[in-house]
Amino acid sequence: MNREELKALGLSDEQIEKVMAAHGKVVNSTKEQLNAITTERDSLKEQLTERDNQLAELGKKVKDNEELTAEINRLKEENKTATQELQQKLEKQAFDFSLEKALTGAKVKNPKAVKALLDLEKIKLDGEKLLNLDDQLSALKESDPYLFDEEQQQTPKPTFTTGQHQTEGNNDNDPFAAKLAKYQ
């Protein structure tokens, strides 16, 4: 949300500043996490590329030596295993990031507690979308609504009605006024 949208909702400037400050903390934290993960990923990709290049050079230099060829093959297998492990780590990081983002979007008060209640085995990442998450969150909202921030609905202001006051000339319906009139 931007300031104009918040202003359109009827928030004061002070309230808008507080909302933007809180939102800024979340956005900055998310950006820092994303930058750290991206840097780590790029570093690991560079290491893998460097290893592949070294193995290729070694293979070109020594084609006749069986011992070195066996060592190169062993290193290639290790590199393949490391690549698979890296891919799994990257997929897990992408899944965790998407899940955190989705939980924040669902206005979860404590993402760590909600994660513990979710069946993560059933949730799958398909591109940018998490499959089977919405069903689980809906069930949690029904069973444990205290885990979610509810949108505060504006309660209508109470309306007061005035009582029916008697005017001086209208004493016909008032029994007390009729008795009082007898004594005057």
C-alpha cells in the first residue's frame, strides 16, 4: 500500500507514518534475506563452474594416465552430487521464502507457529505459487482464528434517540399531569 491509498482509507498522517514504518521494517528484512540468499547462490554457482573448468583442464592435460583419469571421474561424480545438493538447497530456500511471503500475505501473527501446524509435505512450490497452502490456511483460520490478524472492521457509532418529552400544553396523555391539574 502506498500513502495515497492509506489516506483514502481515512487514516491520519500520524497513523500513515506508523503503518509505513512497520511496513518498511518487513520489506527491508525481506530484502536483506533475499540479498543474502542471492549472494550465497551466486557464490556456489561460481564455485561449481570453477570446479567444472578445472576438471575439464585436467582431463585435457592427462588423457593417458589411468590413475588421474579415475581421480577425474571421481571428482566429476562428487561435483555432480554437490550440484544436486545445491539444487535441493536452492529449491528449499525458494520454497521457504515463498511460504514466508504467503504467510505474511495471509496476515499470520506468528509465521513460525503456523508453519508448525501446516503439513509441509502436501504443500508444493509450482513456479511462484504454493499449491495446497490455501486449503490448509482456511482450515486454520476456522479452527484457530487467533493466529491471524483480523481486519478491523469499523464499528458503527452508536446512535442516540431523544426521549419523548412532554410540552406544556400536551398533558392529556400524562396521568401524573392530570392528577396535578386537579389539585391546582
